[in-house]
Amino acid sequence: MSGCIFCAIIAKDAPSWTVYEDEHAIAFMDINPATDGHVLVVPRRHVKDLWEIGERDAGQVMEASVRVAAMIKRALEPDGMNILHATGAVAFQTVFHFHLHLVPRTRGDSIKLPWIPRPGEPSRIAAVAERITATG
């Protein structure tokens, strides 16, 4: 897609440090890394976000993510890993081509959760769950 930096990376029209690619997905280093080894995994086909990607393409990106996570584990030996995704600007999406962030974690790094976990009201949780399942 014209103007999409990830499409340009996939087409080799923009520089990147590619660490993995197959016929469905490509993984490359994030240029604004949260930690050393922060990698983005994207589908080759341009899709905007989680609501657009579809199950087949999402599965292929996830398969590639599992492979890349294993590569990161072997190379960097992190203590853990976050996998993150954002759909929509309000959720902090800045590049509108579906992507997963693989962020290796080490004990004592400075990354924090973007929210403070607090117990929810059980009746509200149940009501929202009912609304979601009703759309089945």
C-alpha cells in the first residue's frame, strides 16, 4: 500500500534489519526499541489492524511470531517476553499495518504495564461478557 512504511520494508524499498521471513510474514527490528531484541512481525499482505486481518493471516503471523520468539530466546536468553498489539490510534497504534511487537524482558528492566490492575465489579464483568457472547 502506498505510503505504508511496513509495505515499503516488505518490498525492500525501505531499510530494515530483517531477522525472519517466509511467504506470509516478515520480522524486523523495531527502530524505536523498548528493549534490545524488540522485533516487529507483520503480514506480507497489507491489512490495517486486528479487526481487518482475518483468522488465516493472523494465524500465519502468530506462527512466525512463535518462530522468532524462539530465535530471540536462543540468541539473547531473556527472562521473559511480551507480545503486544494495538488496534486504533486510541490504543496507541501509529503504523496502520497489522503488527505484533515481540519485546524480550529481563529482570529489573524499566518497562511497566500500561494500566494498573484493579479488581473489577463482578456484575459488570458478567454483563459485558453477556453482551460479547450475544454477538457470537
